[in-house]
Amino acid sequence: MPKIKVLIVDDSAFMRKLINDFLSEHPSIDVIGTARNGEDALKKIGALKPDVVTMDIEMPVMDGLEALQIIMKERPVPVLMLSSTTQLGAENTMLAISYGAIDFITKPSGPISLDLIKVKEELIEKVISASKANLAEIMKKTTYAKSTIPSTKECSKIERKGQSLRPAQKSHANGKKIICIGTSTGGPRALQEVVTKLPKDLDAAVFVVQHMPAGFTKSLAARLDSLSECRVKEAEDGEIAEKGTIYIAPGGYHLLVKEAGARLKIELSTNIPPKSGHRPSVDVMFQSISTISGYTKIAVIMTGMGADGSQGLIELKNSGEVTAIAESEATSIVYGMPKAAIATNLVDEVENVDKIAETILQYI
């Protein structure tokens, strides 16, 4: 098996050496070069032809966002961003994903000795995942300029009225509905494709787990809210769920859905340990929803590495009326989580990402 060729781009000599040391320890990875800014990176991508690029966002001469846009236009390659945990860092990370970045990791922020081992494992895992990513699908929906990225200031929800697929179609089944969605690598793009097509009068609350660290899910929710007819927000502990609202689990917290009389209440937990390295975990959310009675449930599993959601899907299916939808291999950026879900033989519909919203609405 040929090794994964990686180019490291960072203005910090310390970070370049650190990332080099981490990646070089893995037998499947070959660090073929480093660059100190975006301009340097463009030259070396052309000369070295890496399989994956790790890219810092904040750099002199040419920053990571500008370099990323040029890379995706002129010589597309899977790019993994390194981001700070500041609000600006989170917003820039969402921009980077819209520009075509596969995924991101956060730079060490606490005591270096404590944070580095966590960063090392995540970095290696995500580089390997990026090397297998569906780059052709990423290129279909990549934007190349900040001016093309809608924001709450540039585009109001009123101006976007009527862009959903169609009014929610009432199914013949009686009773209340729950929609729950799980995703990971490539998820922000997939979520944008799905939630922006849901109508504001959606007859269900939607609960979402997107694998993402603390500080980033709020920026994701704000971006999706600015683009959607439905309200999209980061979930809060103890709040009562409302129909037509999409609740995104905050990074670092499991999201559980509980019955509160005739309504549904959100609980956020740090007491439950991470599951398969994830908090929030799709399995944990699905398992909590499996205990709720009197609801028809729609479970959706989209792009992402690993198998999070498949065990929870089994519990959902064993507990009542559940329709399971998985994203197809053709449109998944990383075909891990959907593949694992399909392997349970409990998935009812396999759809390209642009058809998932339509399929959800058939069951509402």
C-alpha cells in the first residue's frame, strides 16, 4: 500500500515540527514537505502533489482561507484545517468548510503536555480519513469567495421564503413525530443541504448530533439558521422542544431527549462518558429517543467516519415505529457512518444527500 503523502502548512516552526513528528510516527503516512504560508503552500502543492494538506488558518503573506480557495479552484486536494477555539476561529472554520476543506482539528489550547496526545490521535485519524474522502462531491458544492457566503446580515430569512422543497406532506399515520440526524466528517455541508430544504411549518422538532468540539457548534447553528426557513439553534439544557426548530447538540455535551408530560425536553450531559471517542454521540441521542413512546421517529445517518449511530439505530428500531434513512455512498464525503448503518439491515431508504429532505418530508 502506498503511503499517504502529506504537506504541512503553518507559519509556526514549532507547529510544523510537532505535526511532522506526530504524523511521521504512523506507518501509513509520509510527510513530504512543509510550507510556512499559503503562497509557499501553492508552490509546493504543485511540485510535490500531496494526497492531503494540513493548513493553518492564520498565516502572514497569504492566510489559509485564501490559499484554500485557490487550491480548490486550481489543484484540488483534500485539506484539513487547523483552527483556534476563539469565536473568530470557529467562524473562519465554517468558512473553510464551505470553501472545500474536508474537516478541521483545533490547536492545543491548554497545557501542552495534556493536549498533545489528544491532538495526535485526532490528527492521524483525520488525515487518514481525508485521504479517502470523496473529493469530487466536495467540488460540486464548493464556494470560492467570502462574498458568496450568505450571512444573517446579507440575506434575511424573509428573502429566502419559499426555497424549501415543498410544504410538509402529512402522512396517514396519526401521532407525533421526531426527526433525529447524526453526522460527522462532511456533516456541515450535508446538514446545509438538508435543513435548508425543510419548511418552517415542519410538524416535528429536529435533533442533530454533528461531531464537533465545543465552541464550533454555535457557529454552525448560526450559519444554518441564517440559511434556513426553520429556526436552527444550539440546544440548551432543560429547554422544551418546539416543532419547526432544529436543535444542534453543543460540542462536548451528549444530547438526550426526554418526555416532559406531553412535550419533549432536552437534557445535556457531561456525566455520560464519550462513546467511541465522541461527545456528543449519535448513539447516545438515538438511545435516549428510543425510550420515548407515542411518537413516530425518523432517524437519518449521513456522512462521517466510524460507526456512530448504528448501535443507537438498532435500539430505535427495536422500540417502535422508526423510518431509517442513510446517505448514499455516492454523495457521502466519508462513507463510514452510513455504511455501518446500512450494514445493520435496518435502513429503509438510501438516498443522495440532495434527496434526503424530500424523503424526510414523505414521512411527516
